[in-house]
Amino acid sequence: MTFFLFLVLVKLMPMNPQHLFYGIVFVISLDMNGLIKYLSNKIDLSFAAKQYVMSISTHQKIKKGDVLLSQGNKVDSIYFVEDGCLRSFSLDKHGNEHTLQFAIKNWWLSDYRSTHNNKLSELTVECIKEANIIQISVDDFYHALKTFPELDKLHRQNLENRVSALETRILDQLMLSASARYEEFQVKYSDIESLIPNYCIASYLGIAKESLSRIRIKKRS
């Protein structure tokens, strides 16, 4: 929000070298934002859209173990990961964790099903590797989609990719062995596998920690 208001002030002032310098600093700040870089690489992003995205974005540096959303609470934010790793998971009635997704650099994460159905969250979102994230409120996010068609188109493409990935994962769960699913996991999350706790990987694969250990031992032998 600070950057956006500052730019408005600069526009209202007579342009002199000092003001021009501050305007250049603002543009550089836009370019340094990880979300703006991501969007600009995906679509032809107008300067007005950049301004608006910056105005609704809140940067956070979060630590391992920090919880961004708790199961049973209202979903009020959507998160973009600049670096690090987040995880979304659900607890069943027996207290067992079921990991739905890991979110790494340039990935989005929230409980979209709950926002779509206007229900309380069925997921918990936590940080499992220290991360820099951009937080945007749900209302601001969807207002941006309505205001800027290019953002809406990209969001739809991301949702289509997400549905495709989830369908692939469901088929893998039904058709592949636990060992084969683990190999798929290694390909998808090769950069961070060593940083993810074993119980999180096991819950993502739908197996016990002991089964994961046996698979790893067999692969090494």
C-alpha cells in the first residue's frame, strides 16, 4: 500500500529531478517484487495492474512451523510463494494428517474449495521451510480478477493446471504402487525433498512413515 500511495503523491507533485528519482525507485520496487516478476513473465501486465497488485499485496517472511490458516477457520487470504515451502493438509476424525499439496517458488496456495463454497476451511496451511510469501485477501484477489481481464485469464489457466495435476495424482494413487508414487514425488519436488519432514511426505503419498523408510532403503540397495 505504501508504494501505491507514494506513486499517487509523485504524480501530484511538479516533476523535478528528485521526484523523478523517487518515481524510478518505485518502478524498480515493482520489478523487484517476486509476484510482479511472475505475472510479467506469464502475461502482458499493464502498469495499472502492477500498481493495483502492489497495493493489495502484503509481504511476509515466515518461519518453519508458522500456521497461516487453520482447519475450521474462515479463509480470508490467498498466498503466493516467493521462496521456501508451504504445505496444506487436513486432519481426519482420528487425528491423522493427509497432505494435499506442497507449494514452492511461484506457486499459489489457499483452500479454494472453501472459498468457492463459502465454507470454513477444511485445510490447514503451514510453513515447512522458511519462506517469503505474498498475502492477498480473498476479496482483493477476486476484485483484481474482475478489474483486470489478463489476471482473470491467468487465474483460470492456473486452476485448469491444478485440476489436471489433481486428476493425475488421483489416477496415480489408484494405479501406481507406493514406490512409483514416491518416484513421481521425487521428480516433482526434487529441489526440496530433503527439507520436507518424512511424515509430511508419507502423508502426501498416503502411506505410513515406516513404509516410506522401506521404500527408500530398497531404492538405495
